[in-house]
Amino acid sequence: MTRRGLLKTAGLAGAAVGLSGLVPAAELDSDGRWETVTPEAAGSTMVGVPFERHEMVRLGIIGVGGRGTGVCSEFLAVPGVEVKAVCDVIPSKTAYAASMVEKAGQPRPTEYHNGDHDYENLCKRDDLDLVYIATPWIWHVRMALSALEHGHHTATEVPTARTLKECWEIVDASEKAQKHCMLFENCCFGETELMVLRMCRAGLLGELTHGSGAYNHDLRSLLFSDEGEGLWRRFEHLDRNGNLYPTHGLGPVANYLECNRGDRFDHMVAMSSQSVGLQAWRAEHLKADDPKMKEVYHCGDQNNSLIKTAKGRMITVEHNVSEPHPYDRINLIAGTKGMFRDYPPRLYIDGQKEGEQFVGLEAYKKDFEHPLWAAQGEMARKNGGHGGMDYIMCWRVIQCMREGLAPDFDVYDAAAWSAPGPLSELSVAKGSAPVKFPDFTRGNWKTARAFAGV
């Protein structure tokens, strides 16, 4: 057990809280004490703030491994984007990304690969409009802060932040710089997710009452790999015990329920199972003298979190990357007139002619297909990763920047959708006690606004 893990366990004796009261948002400090996290003074809100218009969006990319080069390819296929700079700690990766840009017919971008902090030199450039970050999670916020400080709009891979302190840091920095810090949650732009969003807005499911999302993805082989995410992602399981990766399942459901757009997350509880899956996998696949055999994992294989919103709706969020199962994000939304459930996508509407059974979405496509997919779907399926959602996401962000529109998601979504990570850790550590959810919008969550034009 690491020192931090030991302190966290030892600190629980004095941290018990009755289930009748809400625990303030807090996290473990360096001395093993639960410390309440409070925001800085309020800045000018970024809710609904439009981008300045850009005829050409000049892009810098920090992190050009597998995910970074994938999204770089998506951006290169979107009209009106110029990749000016790429950064990674491995020179061969920046060289590969730079060659991709050249093959797309653009000038070769500047490469930054001189150590862990060369990203700071990329951020100091004055010819960038957007900095996209695709690095290990522990670097997301410090890189975003650098980009914001130097006057650039910023987008991070998910989750944006790992701690409540980081959540507030990016909110404060975005408001101070008056630049957007976006969470690049691609699942919000899936063909099914955007179609269901339109169904919700049209009232097809009636008054919405609850939803469910998940990241149930067998990553055991990836976590023990000696390259790519295997070099860092497994270590998140050493000291943390909660929902480490909430946004893929939570983001679309939060949109259905208009969270930060008329409702908000109010409080949550979380519970984790025992930690045995990664141990069982390595026992079967690794040699006895492999250094990984000495690692001690504290993150439970299955984490279930329940979020209650200010309007009384409920969201269930699951996380499991340590056990064998088919990929499943659940993606459920229900109301007084019906229910949608994904994997596979199916719909039930009260009183439908098919009777009491789920039906497919094909009959609803004509009325509810999202305009982004109607217009860009062919290109997305041809060029886009994850079924095309990556391309639609990149295309939409660039459209907003070129037309001077407000982004679909902002720093408040980045903070709120990332926060279930540390809040679930707090709830689990305190015996699944209910934990208060911070209002990152500082009271502006009641402002109604659209997502992707819906």
C-alpha cells in the first residue's frame, strides 16, 4: 500500500458521517485529512459566451499518441482547420503526427518534444485559437491552465479533472481568461445519443424522471500493456476507489436531463465492490517475477454511483474495467410516457401498437435524426472514429468557432461531469454516505440553453 492509500484508510476512523446528513464536498490532503474544497471568488460566467469568429481555426495538439493522432485525423478532415503545432514527450510521435498534417496538404507543424514541460512553449505561441489535450489524466488540468493563461480556448480528453480542486481551478481559470475550456466527450455526439436527445426535447418520453449511464469496458489487457495507456492508466487503481471514468455514460444522460441547463447535480452516493479482477487477470497472464505482480490495487472492480438532481431526477452511473463483459454504456433515459435503453438501442412508448415490448429506432429516424448526422453522417462514417461520433464532435466545435456560436459544452460541464470521480471516492471512503455536489456554475445552472442546437 502506498503512503497515500494508508493515510486514506487510517483517516476513515475519524471521518464517519451519519447517512442522515450530506457530506460537504472534500478530498484527502497530503496529511491524510479530509479537507473541504471551496471555490475562489466568482468570475464573469462563461455560460452562453460565444466564440469570437474565426475564418480559420488554428490548432495546437498536446499528446499525439493513439487518441491524439486519431482526433488529429478527424480535425484534418474538417474544413477550416490548420494544425500549427504538435507536442509529445516522444519525438517519434510528434514526427508521425507532423507527417499526417503534411499528407493532408498543410504546412508541417512545429514539433515540441523536449521533455515533460515543452507543452508550455506550445501554449506560449500567439498563433493558436484552440489547444487540444490528449495526455494521461494527471496532466490535463495543468496543461489546460497553461493554455488558458496564454489566451487560448482549450479542449481536453476525458475526464478533464481528477480532483475537486482541479475542477475549481479550471472553472476559475476559464472565467478569468474569458476563454472556453471544453471536455471533448465524444459520446454526446453519437448518432443514437443525438437522436434520443431530440426525442427527449420533443416530449416523446414525457416528463423525464431517471437515466442510467456506464463505462463497462473490459480493459484488463490494455491496463497491463507495456505501451500506450498501459504505461499510466493502471496506476489510477492503486490509490483511488470509485468511478474513475464517469463521463462517457454520464454526459449524454446529463444532456437528456438538461443538467447545467435548467437542472443540476445536487448530491450523490457511491458503492464499490471488492478489488479482485485485475489480480485474477495478471495471475493468469503474467510471470511470477513480473514487477506488476507486486502492485496492490484498491479500486473496486464495480462502482455504482447514484446522483440526485435539484429537480428530483435520478441518474445511475456504473464503472467496471476490471472484469470480462461486453462493452456497455447503458444509455438509458425514462419518463412518464416511455423509455429508451441502449446496447442494443430500443424504445418503448406507452400505448404503442406493438404492445408491451421494445422496438427499434428505424421508424423514428425520419422524425428525430439529428441535423448534424443528416448533413455530415456520410463523411463521419467514412472518416470518423467510434462510429463517426469523433468526426461529428470535431466538426461541430469548429462550426461553433467559425460562426461565432457558444460551444455546446463548456467548463461547467467539464467540471460537473468529471466531479463524480473524486466525489465517488469520498462517498465510498465514508461508507457510501451522501455527498453534496458543488455548483460549479455559481447559480447559473437555471439558464436554459441548447446542446448541439437542440
